[in-house]
Amino acid sequence: MVLNYIWIALILIAVVVGIVQAVCFGEVGIFSEILNSTFASAKTGFEISIGLTGVLSLWMGIMKIGEQAGVIRSMSRAVSPFFQRLFPELPKGHPAFGSMLMNISATMLGIDNAATPLGLQAMKEMQESNTEKSRASNSMIMFLVLVTSGLTLVPVSIMTYRAQLGAANPADVFLPILLATYFAAMAGLISVAIAQRINLFNRIVLGTLGGLTLFVGLVLWAALALPQEVVSKWSAVLAAVLLLGVICWFIIAGVVRRINVYDAFIDGAKGGFQTAIGIIPYLIAMLVAVGMFRASGAMDMLVAGLGWVFAACGLNTDFVPALPTALMRPLSGSGARGMMVDAMVQYGADSFVGRLVSIVQGSTDTTFYIIAVYFGSVNIKDTRYAILCGLIADFFGILAAIILAYIFFG
């Protein structure tokens, strides 16, 4: 229901802003731009969905092998003590626990292509236990908000963009990005825990989160002690070893258990293809609304208005040029990436704005895209408070990014 109101609001605001610009400023061409954005966004949504088909088929095929070989069940039991506190409605050893663990691990390593199909597999497994098939369950909401916070240990892609745009030290944003995305993850986790009345002061939860914090600290220490080229190289190596290791592990386990590995893969791959096709209408609907909102100039007006408000309050407005990236981040990953690059080109990769947009880009993930894809894959219509909690994570991640930019580079 919330997603319905947001979708309608984005489209109506875009049309109203277009009419105002045409009537008051004579910008009659704005209607053509808005209309063209609908076609371009629809094409983009279709291309993204089709592009996911191969990856989804591959990883859902691999996951099917792991499921029949009993690997997923073993992973679920291993993380069950912690996950049962965060997902109390799921029974002990639920198969979704293994898929969620692998999704979060892939996200932390920046392996988006692997993370998405693993996340969709987790949603599918949770949907099987969902008593109201069109309504998001508590477990789905908790998982989705953790995904939207986008906790990433090594933001290789952002460092690569900075290197290509001439940054003297592309890795100088690494520490603030990691801190910002960690704050986003904690904000999302706490907001959902409050909504679902989950006790986070449990010994197991505190111990796990404390261990994660220690691990993040060790990664920070290692990354700061090594050159950026070495960090990027070992990150890529670790990602490749992880992916190949999972594939080999699942296949070997299947052989040991004497299952038909090939048939299991084909069975899972068929499900991946159907999932990719099923998300097309959901993704196109969201991208078209966002594209219209952006093409109408509503985004630019919103940024200008916020800049005026901050200036009137006597605040330092050096961060205002980075707001387009911040506002676009929850709506469109590619749009935010384009705005990040544009800001670095305009102001310089090593400028305050150039560094800030890099931190913002890495501070959280694309909430509306993830909601459209993940919930769309299991035909969830009622998202309940998932969007609100996802946006809370986004807000704190972006706020932390701005504060950290002032601390490190202001």
C-alpha cells in the first residue's frame, strides 16, 4: 500500500512540476523530456531484468545443488542461534538462514551479482513459510532492511571510479564509507527491532554484533596499512575465491551425497529464469516513476529548496552540491552513480564534494530498487513498514556520510 502511494506521488509531482514549468517559464519541451524518460526507464528496467536472468539462473541452480546436498541446511543450523533472535518467526534451521548468510557475505565483499540471486532465494524460502502470501512477513522486512543498508567492507567500485577520475589517493574514503554503511546497518536493524519488539540485548546478539564490529575494525586496520592497489587486488582475489569455493563446495557435496548434480542445477536454473521474468513489471513501474520525477526537474527544485533552508538556518552548505546523489541513492543506483561521477567531474575527485558523494554512494543501497525486485520476486503487495525502516537506514547512512566527510575532509 505504501509503495502504491509513493509511486502515485512521484508521477503526479512530476506532471505538476512539468505543467508549472511550461505555464510559468515557457518550458514546453519539458513534456517531451518527461515522456521520453518513461520510455527510457521502461527500457532500462527490462534490460536490467533480462541481464539478471543469466546470473539468477546460475546461482539458483547452484543453490539447488546445495539444497539437495544438505549444505544449505548445515549452514542454516550454524547461524541459527543468532538468526533466530532476529527472525523469531522462522523455525530453527530454516533454509532461508543459509541463503541470507551467503547474501550478506557477498554484499559485504561487494559481489552484487552474486548477492542479488542469493537474496531472492532467501525471499522465496521465507515466502514458503509466510501465511499471508501477498503481505510481507516480519522476517522478510528484517532481511530486506539489512540488505538495503548495504554493509560493504571493501567498496572497490567507488575506489575505481575515484582512481579513473584522477584522485590522488582513491582509497582515502574507505574508512568513512565503512563507518557510514555500518551506521546505516545498525539504524536499520534497530528500527525493525523496535517495530517487531525484538530484544537486541540478548547475549548471543550482542556477542555476534560485537564480533562483527571487531572484524570490521581489523579489516579497517589492514586496509589503512596497505596501499589502495593492494586492497583492490586482494578484494578481487577474495571475491573470486569465495565464489569459486562455494560452487566447488556445493558440487562436491552433491557428488558425495550421490545426487544428480546436473539435474539439480537445471531445476534451480529454471526457477531463476522464472524469477527474473516475474520482476520485470515491478522494476519497470518503479524506474518509470523515478525517471519522470527526475526528468521534470522536481529533484533539482527539491535540492535547491533544501539548500535555501540550510542556509537560512545558518548551517555550512558545502554539502549541498552532494544532495542530488544523496536523494537519488534510495531511488536509483545507476542514477546516483551518474550523479556521483558528475559531481566528481565538476568539483574534482579530491574536493570536499567529490569525496562526500563517494561516501554517500557507499553509505547505503538502493532501497526502492531492492524493494521492487525482492518483494516483486515473491508477489508481495503489502510491504507494511519495510519502506519506512529502509529509508531510516538510508537517512542515518547519508547523515553519517555528511558528518564523517566534515570530520575527515572538512
